[in-house]
Amino acid sequence: MKTTQTIGVNIRKYRLAQGYTQDHLANLLGVKREVISYYENGTRNIPVTSLNKLADLFGIELEELLEENSTIASTNLAFAFRSESFTDTDIHSIAEFKRIVLSYLKMNNILNAVND
């Protein structure tokens, strides 16, 4: 499978698992809903900045959007946060909060590795 297709499949899985619409993602990225459809179908390349925003929103590492192994991807999806009807402001706030939490966890892991 091509990388763009793998990314598209993973974006769609995380989007559905967390209850977001294509419109939600489009608003977050500042693109039209149709562009999200192109990304999910693997027919368009997605900018790295957009991938980073999506990873923040989904509460995952960027690498997880590139994951081809369906078993690993399914495990990551099992821990996905399920959204309800959020406003665009809520979605931006959730993405920022998840980014902060992931940064904290990374720093904590580094600190623990240094102290061990």
C-alpha cells in the first residue's frame, strides 16, 4: 500500500473512532471537507503540518498515522478518545491539551531514563 493510502486509512479510522466528522477535521486544518476526503482516500498528499495537527487531535504520535501493521493500529485505536458533538473551539482545545499531555509524557520518560 502507498504511504498516502496508509495515512488516509489511519486518519479515517481515528476520525471515526473518536467521533469526528470530515467537517471537524477540515475546520481544524483550514481546508474544505472535500480535501479531507482526498486525504482519506489517499489521492492527495497531506502536509506534515496537517499531519502534526491531526496527531495532536487524535492524541497519538505522528508515526501512528504511518502505521501499516493493522494489529498495531487496532491496538492504538482501542485507546482512542471518543468525542461527542464538539464545537470547532472545543476541537482546537482538545488537540492542544493532548499535545501538552504527550509532551509531558515524553519529558517524563526522558527524565526517568536519565535517572535510571
